[in-house]
Amino acid sequence: MNIAEVRAALPQRHIEYYESIDSTMHAAAKLETRAVVFAGEQTSGQGRHGHVWHSEARNGLYCSLVLQPAPVLTLALGLAAAEAIAGTYGIACDLRWPNDLMLDGLKTGGILVQLVDGKAVAGIGINVNHESLPEELGATSLRIHLGRELPREALAIALVRAVDSFAAEDKETILRLFAHASSYAAGRRVTVALPEGSIEGMTAGLDADGFLKVRKDDGSTVLILAGGVRAAGS
Ligand code: BTN
């Protein structure tokens, strides 16, 4: 990635770039609020729930931003990433609660938020130019979707701007925008992996804190506090 182009477009930001790093989350955790870390590849990329994030060289956008903690920040970050992708390449991603970026029913980006010393470290990984991905990941890339290679610099710039903009919105606005942007927010049949076993039901909107309501076939409603949501039958 041409990091000079990204820095020139965002002159007020402290931006660190590593050609190769274990995880941008580690570097960002040591920095001040508003700092941003990008990497060309990650040798130990972290996903949610202890998963590894596939972080091959050159093809992905691997980024961690240091932010002020805020209510529903995880939802705001998904909206920001989706807007950056739409504005840069004209690709409309779906958002699978809480913030997986989905294209053609497959995951093309993921977001991990960690609280460190009173700061929120927001890690965003987007599969941009991957020509193929390991099948077991159930993942795709923007390049596979669009059929051509894409420049990552414009997306990196748009992403930082969009995160600033959505992170400044109030909770009610984020909940409204998410309900509009995500086909998973309501009326979608899903399976949810919970520690005590999987449940299946229809999504029934978000509560005031951004948690997902799932109505089971027996009429009871379960509030989902963490991820593990997928389309039923997928
Ligand atoms: C998920 O599991 O959906 C979250 C994936 C988050 C991946 C990004 S890539 C940049 C940052 N550094 C990491 O090690 N993880 C996040």
C-alpha cells in the first residue's frame, strides 16, 4: 500500500504502517486516541471469539484505530466500513449483526473491538484483492465480487473518515441506520451459536443497547449479546 498517499490525505492523523506485523491490535494498543495503524500483512491476525484473521500480504486492508469508547460503537464501525466500501468502489455490503461485512452471502470483512486502558481499539479487516480464500472460511473478497483488482489507498482514506463520522453519531441514529442497512436486523431466519447450544429463530430488531432480539418458534425471545449469528441453513 502507498502509505504516503494515505498520510497526505489525512494530515491530522498519527498513522503507523508496518509491512509485516503480528497484529495491528498490538501496535494500536500502545498509541493515543485518534492514532491509526495499517499493515501490509499480519502474521497473527486476530478475529472475534479467538479466531485467526486470514491476513495474507498485499491483498487485504488491515487496520486498527484508537477511539474513545462509545455506546453501540461496534455497530457504528460496521456502518462506517460499509459506507467506505460503497463510496470507494460502489459495492453495497450487507451487515450481519453485529458488524460482519457480507457480500454474496459470504464474509468480506470483520471488526474486532478491544477495550485497552480506557481506549477502544477498533480492528477492521477487509478482504480486498484476494483472488481466492480458504473454503472453510466461508469468505469472499471485493475483487472476487467485482472481477477486477482494486486500489486499497482510497478505501483506507475513506474508512478513517467514515469511522470518525459514524463514531460521532448518537446512539439512536446508529440504531436507526443499522436497522436500515442490515438484512439481519429484523425478519431474517437465523441460527445463533450460544455457549449452551445453538438456537434458531427470526430476528426481531435491536434493543436500546444494540443487542439483537431473536424470536424462537415457541414464541419466546432471546437477546443475543455477542456474535455467532448466521443465516439459517447456511
Ligand atoms: C472478525 O472476526 O470478524 C474480526 C476480524 C478483525 C480483523 C482485523 S484485521 C486488523 C485488526 N488486526 C487484527 O489482528 N484483527 C483486526
